Amino acid sequence: MRRTHRCGDLRATHVGQRALLQGWVHRQRDHGGLIFIDLRDREGIVQVVFNPTIAPEAHATASDARAEYVLEIEGTVAPRPAGTENPELPTGAVEVVADRAQVLNPSLPLPFTVAEEGPVDEAVRLTYRYLDLRRPRMARNLVLRHRVVKFIRDFFDELGFLEVETPILAKSTPEGARDYLVPSRVRPGEFYALPQAPQQFKQLLMVGGVDRYFQIARCFRDEDLRADRQPEFTQLDLEMSFVEQDDVLGLAEDLFTRMSRALTTKNVPTPFPRLTYDEAMTLYGSDKPDLRYGMASVELSDLFGETEFEVFRGVLGSGGVIRGIRVPGGARYSRREIDELTETGKTEGARGLAWAAIEPGELRSSFARFLSEGEQRAMIERLEGREGDLLLLVAAPGWVPSKALGAIRIEVARREGLADPDTLAYARITEFPLLEWDEEGRRWDAVHHPFTSPMDEDFSLLESDPGRVRAQAYDLVCNGWELGGGSIRIHRRELQERMFGLLGFTPERAEAQFGHMLRAFQYGTPPHGGMAVGIDRVVAIFAGESSIREVMAFPKNQSAADLLMNAPSQVDERQLRDLHIGLELD
Ligand code: ASP
């Protein structure tokens, strides 16, 4: 190695040493005599001084150098003159006095400055991703991502898990999105599918006696993109034999507690709260509640059984519910602010929002005048309202009050800054429904996937009341994000057949698509279960980023395009012919 040190590693202890550094010109400042160059490599930045009287040639090279030129310099590490130290910079106590400099490669003027973190149009960043990756934020995120993956590998290795690779050229897996297809050249008219997840392979590994499997697995889903979605993404995928739900969730809790504490400085409340799907939906109107703040909604229906207030009476009479939340300190909200919250509630189907501000000696309210004093008192008591608080109530059918108040809760937390950025509030959500009714297709769909086992207690409902069957399925959530989920699987042929039947598969179609699974289940398949967790989301949360694109080296943009390589792109006529493909473009 020609380099003797890394730029970012130099400290006062190196003073007097010779240093040969190679790196990029972060900034160049010409003081009309001395020239200062901040030289950067992956480890950081160090100041290099060029003195025309000591080293005229090196000074001339430095004078011509521009941002992002690659330089090699040689010199002596010296303390910075008193008063010019930079405590902000890890190398700020020293500088390198250069006696030789060489340009290893110049750079064109840049499309954006690497040295500043200011906002740059994302399309430009993605087109020049290699420059973007030089910026400290991206460099930091890549290091963090590496640490996360390494932590996971070490953790599972210690517990006796095997990392097994599964095919990328695979068969369609039913994870709920559209497949990316790859045409076969040797079998005209046939296609591989890129795996949406290694679900079937990992179950087959359990049949194969692997016992404990994990993989840092690439998954592909052709779906509309959002901030936390990408066409290809990475999962920690795992599967275990002879386990129950709590074994898998306990392992996940242990991993995430230890990893969060090792790789971040954030607070990690433990044990992770456990909520059933029903509880989460009822209290927070969401199956991935942000538990960094309270404001769970509270059932109030029973307080208004005898009410004269017609709106409440009507809703209760038709089987609806009344729920409320307390916004601490919200009595100061203006009418306009309350109207905005009402609009938020409407996005979840609430027709209106009843509000009451607890002010000194009075209740300023949109509806309290219709209530008896006893009802007012009971409502305040149930919601634990105090002077200065705002009480918000929604009366509506089914989940609507929970969901509307859940959306309002998130909006209030955003306005008031209630979500502590230094806390990772994990939670386990369990007892998801097994099936959901698809109105369009007029059939039942698997909520998780068709290999998920129903809860033992609910077996008898499978045919009589499928919508009420709960699954042995679970999610791990954090700060309002779904990090991942999994389930205990079906491992017997008869039950898997029954499940396919419920999902509307004819036996022939079940055989054509999943015959390999049904067959495997006849050869001593152990009970098994597992889960998958989105690595991109984990790194984004650890890094405090709101988009997973910020933690992927080469992400696609919002229209699934790679702007750097310019993919997808057209291909040769000949390639298409080889694949037996003719194009019919409108
Ligand atoms: N295959 C599932 C997914 O990707 C996770 C699991 O059930 O293990 O969401």
C-alpha cells in the first residue's frame, strides 16, 4: 500500500510522522500565499497546507486542483498553529505540511457539490449516484448498513443458524404483489419469476432438515412505489423447525434489542409491548402503531346509552361505536386547527368530529350543550381530561372511530413533535386475521400468505365463518413502520389443501402451482415457522432517514427506473428473437 495513513485517522499522536495520503479534494482555499486543501477519503477529512517557499512545485499543483480531483500528497504531520485548531473535526488538531503533490485524476466541474449537504434534486443525485455516495451522509449510511448485516450474520451464526442461498430464477410466490418475469430461452413460452420472497424454499429447507435457516435475501415485487417500497429490496429471512410463535418473536426481540443498542444510541424500551391485531386496531386504528407517544383511543359508547344527543343516539342505535382521545394541552387549538383535524378524520371515513376544550370553569365545545351534566362529567373522567386539554370524539360504525382517531393522533403527534427521534419503540402484533374478503374477486384472500397456519382454537370456523379465523401470524413494528412479519406454517397436506380450497383454488390448480409443497408435506415435514424483516427499513430507521432510498447504494426512482445505468432499457432484436418474444407496443 502506498498510503501510510487514512486522511480521517490523523491525530495529535501522529505529529512528526511522514504521511503519504491519497484522496479527493473536498475544498481548496487559496490564501494568496498558503493554499489549504481539505483532503478526503472514506475515513474523513484532513487539512493539507502548501507553502510556496517550502515546496513551490507542490504549491503549483495545489493551486490548479479543483473540487473532487484525486490527489496524492506527501508531507509531515504538524500541530495546527495555536488558535487555528478545529474542534469540530476529528483531525482538527493537526495538519499535513505537504512537500510533494501529484494529480492522480482530475475531475470535471460537478453537477452538485460533494462538500455540502444541501438539498439536491433527487434525479440528479441518482444519475450521479457515485458522486452522491461520496457525501458524508451516504457514506455514513452505507457503513451503518454494513454493520447491520454483519451484526445479523454474527447473531444467527452464534445460534447455529445456517445461511443458505435460494434461487433468484424461481417460480412465482404468492406474496401479494405482481411478479417480475424472466423468459426462458430453452423452453419457449415459459417463464421464471423473480422471488417475491424465498418463502417456499425456506419451508422446503425445513423439510430438508436444515432446522434453522437465515438469509440476507433479495426480494422482487412489481408494485406501485412509495417511500418505503422498492422493486427490489433486502430481507432478513429466517425459518425454524419445532418452534412456536413465541420462540420466533422472542428471537426477533432479542436480535433487535441487542442490535439497536450496539449500533445506535437510541432508547429501546423492553420488553417490547405485545398487542393483538384487534387491540392495535381498536386503540390506534392501525396495525403498525407508533408507540413513542400515547393518545390511545378510549371506548365511550356505554356512557351515552341514554343520551338525548341525536347524533350519538343514531349511531349507537345502528350498532356503531363512540370513541374518544385526549389531546393534552389541545384546548388552545384554534377553530381552523380543529377543522383541519376534522378533515384528517374524514380521510378515514368519519363524517364529523365532536370536540370539547376544557377551559377554566367551562367546556367550550361543538356538542356538549346536547349532553347532560352527568354525561359531560363521565366523558371527561373516562378520558382523564384536565384543564387545557382537548377531547375529540368520533361516533361511527365499525373500525371508523378507531381509524379516524388514529389518523388524528398521528397528525397531533406530528404537530406537537411528540415522537421522540431518539427512541426505537418496537412492538409485537399478533393474531392477525387469516383471511380477508376481496370484494372485486368475490373470494377470500390470505392476509399473510397461503402457508400461514390458523390458530388452533379457530380451526372449527374455517369453513363456517372464515372471516373470523385468526392466524398464527405476527408482525414486528417500530415507530409506526412495519419492519416485518411471519407466521407459524401449515405443515400437513390436508390442512394446506383445505386452505387452498378456501382461497378458491381447484385441486388441479393447487396441484399445478403448489404440487411440490403438497407433496413435500407428505414426507415427514416438521412443524415450523419463521419471519422476514426488511433490512432497508431497519437501516433507514437506525439512520433517521425517512426513505429507504437513502440507505441503498443504487436504488430505483419512484417510477422503478435506475437513472444511473438507465434501466429498464431496450434490447437487441436478436436477444428478443432468442427468447421467442415479439413486441406489440401501442
Ligand atoms: N415470506 C414472508 C414475507 O416476505 C415472511 C414470512 O412469512 O416469513 O413477507
